[in-house]
Amino acid sequence: MTSQLSSNPGWGTLTRRGAIGAMAAGGLGFAVFGPRRAREAPTGRVVIDYWEKWTGQEGEAMRAVVDAFNEGQDRIWVRYFSMSAIDQKALVSIAGGDPPDVVGLINHHLPQYVSAGALASLEELEQTYGREVDASIERAFGPDDFELSEAYYTPKIWRLMRYNGQVGGAPGACTTMALYYDRGAFRAAGLDPDRPPRTIDELDAADERLAVREGDKLVQAGFIHKEPGWWNWVWGFHFGGRLYDAESNTATAVEDENVRAYEWVQSYPSRYGSTRLVSFQSGFGNYNSAQQAFVDGKVRMVFHGSFVANVIERFKPRLDYAAAPFPVDERVYDPDRPIGLVESDVLCIPRSAKHPREAWEFVRFTQRRENLESIARRHAKPSPLRLVSDGFGEGHPNRSIDVHNRIAQSDRAFPKPVTRVWPQYEQEFNANFDAFWRAERPARDILADIQGRAQAIMDADAAKRRRRAGAGAGGRPA
Amino acid sequence: MRWRLPEWAVGLLFISPWLVGFGAFMALPIALSFWYSLSDYTILEPPVYVGLENYQRLAEDPVFWKVMWNTVIYAVIAIPLGTIFALVIAGLLNAKVIGLTFFRAAVFLPSLVPLVASAMIWIWIFNGENGLLNGALELIGIRGPNWLGEAAWMMPSLVIISLWSIGQAVVIYLAALQDVPTSLYEAADLDGMGVIGKFWNVTIPMISPVILFNVIMAIIATWQIFAVPFIISLDGGPERSGYFYTMYLYDQAFRFLNMGVASAMAWVQLLIILGLTGLTFLVSRRTVHYRA
Amino acid sequence: MARSRRHPLQTIGLYAALIGVSALFALPLLWMLSTSVKPIDQTQVSPPQWLPEPVTELPRFASENYVTGSKNEQGDIVQHGVLVDPVVNFPLYLRNTLIVATLSVSGMVISSAIIAYGFARVKWRGRGLVFAFVLATMMIPFPVLMAPLYVIFRDLGWIGTFMPLWVPSWFGGAFQIFLLRQFYLTIPKELDEAARIDGCSHLGVFWRIILPLSKPALAVVALFQFIFVWNDFLGPLIFLQHRDQFTLALGLQLYQSQAGNVPQNALMAASVLILLPVVILFVLTQRTFVEGIATQGLKE
């Protein structure tokens, strides 16, 4: 066969060769002269690298702050890098000894990072460099009311920054989750748009009124747990349940509250038919599009973060929506203490950062009220600060931002369970959510499976930690 | 006459790049992987020797058995089906048809589509509500399933995708078919064999070494299936029905930072592949016909 | 199976089968193309339509999806054209891919050509054994190596550079060595023996006789390596860091998966763009491809 690899140039071959040659030359030329990103730093400045995980509108929010910092002083230059899978890449760059100076993580990354000793303590940095950095910031940008303490931040958010008694980072954008509902659809279905459902029973009742069937098909849903499907583990919390007990390092997925919650989840496919629901849902468009189910009117109530307002503003600005704390089980309902998931971005400085002082100065700059509020605004998110500025709500892209602020201030706002193995635990919920959905097995059994596996992972992780501590190798990075 | 290096030294010099590359990018990683597989290693902190604990954890890990099961099932369906399909199509193409270049191009081109793009295309075709496939099924009165949205349909969907990209195997078989001497077919004609008889008694034995080679390569490729299911769903889809061996290995290494467990998985994979390849050779010794 | 002996009905059946099979293989690609020139609302109609409505607007729809982008009621761009997407910079990824491809392809061609000579033309003890060993390494899949390779590259400081993607190509590949060795063996021995008698060294024989005669095989190696780099997903996924360094395959996945991902028509447009160079290359070099692939079945 190999002998067939012969060349006999004819007319066709020559033109073909010309075309291949042209392609190769074009490709080579593009490789050499093609587009590149300009990121030259002015000479004479200390250059520090910042890794950002958000893209698009959210990514631009931080870029604006970086630009303001670079322009407002002449000693430090921050280079902005857009990263994907930032948590893995950052961890590894820290392990390799070549980390960025500042990296934007999310609060649930902290346990793993802090346990491995990968992050500098902000309190230590503040003690070391605080005075000179404060002075330098104030000289360039004017005085501010920053302090690295619970007095400055919303208590819940401040707590998210700490793990094992260490302040692992400073807040960036933060958000809480709530129920978004379509007021127009409420009116059309004879529901009071000013009286959103407060309890699960009321949510179910509203769902019945809002659902529209056409023969065998569902064409409009009231509520669906799987839209957008990013928080499959969250439902038990709205029944008063928890998933993890930090004290004893145990997974508590089978608590009665959780079982009730997932029985409730199962009631939806059993009412509508799981296949019909899945097929209905596969027709939904992507989150950031006019075809997103809530924007498009296919689902009239969704569990979402405040950031969904940006998508509505973009694709259907006339949509008459509002947010309310997500309904809870009657037994735990308390109008003054809403329950809701709270999350926050965390700006961290790796322990092995090359310019800790400059990194701290940049982080310190981002924490100024005007910067945090500008980031929050652009993300359509609530402010992480204890004192919300008077003008913050006015012109905020999310018309219900007060609801999110209230949830953030509530003592019953809850974060993702604080354990190093949360990624695996969450994956269990994602992998098993369809088992709930198909309702072939009781919720309790599925939860028991999830708990069993999560516990095994936690035990293995704890055993490893203990062994490392015993071997005296724990704590610091290699 | 000039002094020359002895031949063995020249030979080694010529192949030295491969020796270096093999040492640095294969032998060393495999050796390291063995050491890591006996260690607790998170990348962040130095490895600590733990004996066989990682292997033991795998044995007790239901997700490990799930990905193993998925991978084996996928192989058991996709490899025989793909081989039969490729042989049949190659047989059709071998029938001295006009427009061979065109037909061959149509069948071959999908195998060049980048896996990422291929995944995107099929996710879109398999869409339960607006997909092309269910649209077509609806025309003949069938209500199609949610292909990638239901655990039961994940595997058939992935097999369909794999069948779409068998073009390379078709081309290999076609070349092998064209190599079968016509005299053999003429002899079979004299014996009064039909088309199927000839295919079974002449063609298959004559190209069996090529089939064997292809099956072995397919086994190796199947154990590496990653990009398509990874893009369909990071976490493996409903009930991990689309979660495969390499995806779990990747997650253990780069998402959960259990380099030790990931390395143990790598070693298990290596042994399985070597074992399967050996087994295929043994079985084939009786059935594969090598021309003298 | 000569044509003369085929019954007319058989012929019709054969062509029907061939056309049917080709159509099945081509449909997904045509559907991708079709989706990429439709506005988003038309991608969600049932039953599926192959052409946009009205079809005269096709150029406008196409240019919206690929370049100019689509606007909302206020006239703000809500979906950028694929080529100018502000987040996923496909032109930049094309450049990155071409850089990696250039380095990787040249490395693979040069190194494999040299190594194969050592197996085909230099006589040394244990040559057959080592060659069998080279072939055996084809059995080792990349996933087995990726975790430790990652650690090695990290210690070398290569993570976040293109180096892990192209440096290993400079040490030859088992299949490529096999392919070139088989080809060298078909070159008459008399040619280099004559040259050796004239005092030519092995290097001279390799350079003056073997290489010039092996161009077609080298082209196969180059082509395969290019396609490999173009399609590779796992390598870039593991070894690259900044979005600015991404290759096209990884960029396409980023485009699909970024929070608030993109609509189907834009996604299909991006897929078309990535596929297009491969299709053109295939059309231009079909024979090289087919012959190169066919060699794989050759096990002596």
C-alpha cells in the first residue's frame, strides 16, 4: 500500500499544490503576524498579575476597577488575566511556585486553599503593610472608611471570608438567591402580584394556577426545580435542613427536613410526568439569551440569583418581574428572617505571591466603598458592605435588590457547606438529581446514597489530613 | 577512507530522539505514576506514601465501578457495531462504483471533525424539543426521547455519535478489500458461492489481520473517550450515565486534586488495556488468517 | 465482483444504499451549516426547517451570526458575531493554534524522519526488538500519562505556555515512525548502497537520497499531525491557563460553556469556522489522507 504514496504531478496536482502552499503560507503568516493582546506595562512600575474568572459584563466590572487603579497611581501596574477553571489553575500555579499576585476565587474554594496553606492571611498583611498602604491609597484616591473587620462588611459576607480562623480573602461581588416571578403572568392567572408565595404550599398553589397544558404537552410551567438547574443541593435548606455538620465532620443529607424537601421535589414530576417535564425543559434556550425560560415566559417562577436582572434587562426590559425570598416550609417561615443562599467572590493573595505588599495595596483599593458598589452594580448584585450607601438602590439594574440585601443581612442566610470536599459532595447531588426526578425510588433512599458517598469522601479526606499532621508535612505548600 | 562510527552507534544516534522522548514523556511519567498511585498526593503538598490505600479506595468506590461499567458497555456496543458498519460500508464502496471519491469523502469527512465541534453538533441534533432527530421521528409519527437528558438514552446517543465517525476504519477496510486477489473470488464463483458466502468465506479471512488491528486500536480509543461526554455534561449527565473512565480520572486529578487516586486509575487502565490487547491476540491466533 | 456481472437491480440497490449512507453522514454537517445561517427564533421551530425564512434574507442572517451580531429592541448588540466576540477571541485562538501546529508539525516530521531511518537503513543488533517496542507504545493512552506529565511540566515551568503541546512532538511518534519506516523500506536499497560505496555517510544518504524520495510520506505525517493539533482538546484543557492562550478546540468549548452561554446559531457558526479549514484541507489532499490512513491497516 505504501507504494501508492507516489506523486505524479499533473495540472490538477499543480493547482492543488498552489492552493496548499497558499494555505500554509497564510497560516504561517497568521501565526507570526496575527492578533495579539497588548498588555505592556509602563516601565518603572511594580507589575502584579490579577486573575479574573468572570467574563463579559461581569468581567468588565473588575476590569474597570483595575483600570482605575492603574491610572490613579504610578507605582504599581496590575495586569488583568481572564482565566477559566480558575480554582484548579490557581491551586496548581501556587503549588508550582509561580502564582498570580491576586486571584478572584469564590467563597466555597477557601476550605481547600486555606487547609493547604496556599493563601496569605489578609490580617497579617494588613498588620505588616497597613499603615503605609493606607497612606498611599489615601494620597492617590482620597480618604475612605475601609477597615478589615466585621464592622465594615455585612456579617454574613465577612464570615464567608474566614476559614479556620484565617481571613483568606476580601469580598468581591456577592449575591443571594431568591424567587423570581413574572408579575404580568400572576395577574393573568388571577394571582396577586404584590403577594408572592411565602411558603412551599403557596408556591405549589401558584404553580398549579400558572401551568398551562395543551393536550399531552406542557407549554408553560409555574415552577421547575431544574431551571436553571445550578443548585440541585439547595432545596433542603428551605425546609430548615442542613447538609453538613462541621463540628463532627458528618454529612447530614438524610435529615428529615431534607427528606421532606426532596419528596416535595419529587411531587413535581409525579404531577406533570417526568418525561414530559424533561422534554419541556430541553426546549429552553441558554441562560444568557432571549430564549431563557424565565425571560421567554416558559417558566413563570424561578430560583435565581440577583444577576438574572442583567439578562432580563438585556433581552426583555419590559418584563414585569419581581423577587421575593424563596418560599420555605411553613414550619420554618418567619417574615423577619428570610432563608436564602449567599455566595461571595473572594479576592485572595497566594502565600507565595511575589509582591505581597503591592497585591495588598490593590486588594485594599478594591475594598473602597465606591469600587465594591460599582462592582456590585455591574453584576446586578447586592453590596457586601454593612452600610449600604443611600444611592445604591437607585438606578440599580435589579429592581428588587432590596430583597437580596435583606437576605444577605438575615441570620438565616446560608452558604454552601463549608468543607474541603464540597466539589465532590455537590457532584453527588448533580449526578443523582435525575433519580429524584424520575421518582422511581423514595427520596430518603437516594439521599442516603448521597450521604453515604459524601461521608466516605469526608472520612478519607480527614484521615489524610490527620496523617499529614502526624507526619509533620501538613500546612505549608511544597 | 574516513573513520566511521560503528553501525550500532549510528543506529542508536538516529533513534536517540525517540529514546529521549520515550524516557522523558513516557517511561518517567509511568514510573512517577506508579509512585503517586501509592501516595497521598494533592499537588500542593509533597506525596506521602500510603501503600495500596488508593487502590483499595477505588475498589470500594461506587463511582469507579460506575465509570468502569459505562466504559465497558460502551466498548461492547460501539466496537462490534462500528466494525460491522465500517465493513458493510467498505464493501459497498468496493463495488467498483462511479463517484467513489465523493461517497468516500462523505463517509470519511465526519471522522476529521474536531471532537468538540462534533459534540456541539450532536447535542443540537439530539435536543429533545427542537432537535433534528426528534423532528424527523415526528414526521413518521414517533415521539422521540430526550436523548441526552435521560439516563437510559445516553449510551445509545453516544454510540450513534461514535458510528458517525468511523470513516477512518472504512478507509482502512476499503484498502484491505482492494488488496484481496480477484483470483480468490473467481475460484469461489466456480464453487457456486453467493455474495454473502464469498464475503464470509473469502473476504473476512483475507482481511482478518486488518480487522484485528482495528479492533485493538478501537479498544484503546474507547478507554480514552473524553471530549464528547465531557462537553455533553461535565458531571456525566443524569445519574452519571455519560460518565466515563477518563472523565473520572481527569476529575480525580484536576478537579478533586487526588493525584494519587488518579494515578491508581491510570495504572488500572494500563493493565486493562495490555490485558485486553493480549487477550485479543490470543483469541485471534486461531481465527485470524495471516498471508504467508 | 466485476461490474459486468452485476444485475441492473443490484446496481440500483447499491447506489441507493450508497446515497442513503452518504446522506446520513452528511446530514449533521449540513444541519450545522443550516443552523448557523438562521436567526435564533427560527432554530426553535417544529418541524425543523432547513432554510431560513425568508430565504432571501439568508446573507443578512449569516452576516449577523458570523460578524455583525444581533440587536435587541433598543439597538444594543445582544449577541456578538462569532468572529468578533469580545470574550472568546477566535482570531487570537486561530493564531495560537497555528503557532502550536507549526512547531508541532515540523518537530514531528523532522524527528520521525530521522528516527525511522535508524530503523530502516542502519543495521544494528536488537533493531527489530526495539522497533516492536516502539510499536507497543502505541498502546499507552494519553490519559494514563496526563497526571504525572502535568507534574513534570509544572516542575519544568511549562504550565501556562505552549511548550507541553509541541515539545514532545520533537521526539517522534510511534505511528509516524512506523509509517515512515514502511515507506523507506520500499525505496530500493541499491540507491543508498551505491552512495555508501561512493563514501557517503548515513547522514548523507538520509539527506540526499531518502528524504527527497519520501516527500509523499512526510506529507502524510505532516497532515496527520496538523489535524491532531487542530482537534486536540484534552492537552490544551490541562496545560493551558489564560484564555488568551487557548487553541480553537478549547476556545469552542469555552464559548459553549461560559456562564450564560451562547445561542445555538452562534455555536453552530463557531463550529463551522473550526471545521472549514479541515474540510478545505481534506478536499485538497484527499488522496494523501486516504493513502495515509490505509497504511494503518498494514501490519507486517
